[in-house]
Amino acid sequence: MIGIYGGTFDPVHYGHLRTAVEVKELFDLQELRLIPSFQPPHRLRPGALPEMRLRMLQLAIKNQSGLQVDTRELAREGPSYMVDTLQSLRAEEENKPLLLFVGADAFAGVTGWHRWQSLFDFAHLVVMNRPDSQSVILPEFLEQRQVKSSDALKQHAFGKLYFQNVTQLDISASKIRGIFAEKRNPAYLLPNDVINYIQQNKLYQDIECK
């Protein structure tokens, strides 16, 4: 099975990385692909340039086996629609199960995504919940696809919905950008190599980056 974990990674931090390592182990993934978006459709333009966010991501996972950076959304440019990304991955991976990992907050707005129902034509959707998350009422389309065991994800290449509790660190990229803008110490929120890169390139200096 191959995992897909998309985001702006502006910047990548330990919240992203802890989740990535955890789901790779929980689902015994062959690999987990971290896919930085060129332009997220529902958010403002990222504070760092695409090539800089890519470099920070590369630095962050350079010593972690099984995690890979996938640059297809950066190469495609324009709005980064996940359904297009999954379609291209499906064409490459044929019958392998693909697992798209999304946070609970992102999942709450999934019905507003571009061609959201077609996501299930190419991959499974795994929602990463906090351990104390409350159950949600799903529309019929999603309820019909929900499975209670992760074993079902191995038996099909795509089309299922599964909820998985994960350790979620209370870290956000927006808070980190604010810390850099205010020239405070970001230690232990993101890897040192990423901190050094941000400081060397004077990223997130403007208070508006918060």
C-alpha cells in the first residue's frame, strides 16, 4: 500500500512529521509520499516560494526511510486539486491500494473539494482523528464507503473511507510563521535543518506571514 499526504508545508514541522511516521507504521505502508501543493485551492498563497517549501520538506525527511517527496503538484502548477493528483498516481500504480491521509479539519470540508466524490475512484480516504474526537454524521455517499477495519483497505485498491486515531501535536504552520516574524525561538517545533534554512533565507520575516 502507498500513502499520500498532501499539504502546503509552509513550513513543514513536527506535527506533519510525527503523523507521517505514525501512519506509515500503522498501515504498514510500502512508502508514504508527501506532496507539497503549488497553490492550495481554498487558502491564500503560501508565504514561501514552491521551491523553498520543497527544499524544507527534503531537509526534514532526509534521514527517514519510507518517506518520499513527490513533486507532481509543483510541476503541474496552477490550483492543486487532489483529485488530479490521485488520478495521475492511479495511472502509475495500477492495482496497488492508495491511501489518501487527511486531517479531521480538512475532512470536515471535503464536500467542497473539486470533484470530491471522484477521490474514491482512485484512492481510499483515511481521516486522521484525534483520540478524543467525537463521531460525525456522514452523508449517505460517505457512509456507504466507510469501513470499520483497516484490513478492508488492503483488499481493495480504492473506494473506502476509514477513520484512524493518531497522535496529533498542537503545532501549526501559521503559529510557526508568527514566531519567525516576531523573531522568537522556534526550537523543538520543527527540525533544526529547516530552522536554519528559514533563517538563512530570511523567510517569514513579515508579520503578515502569521
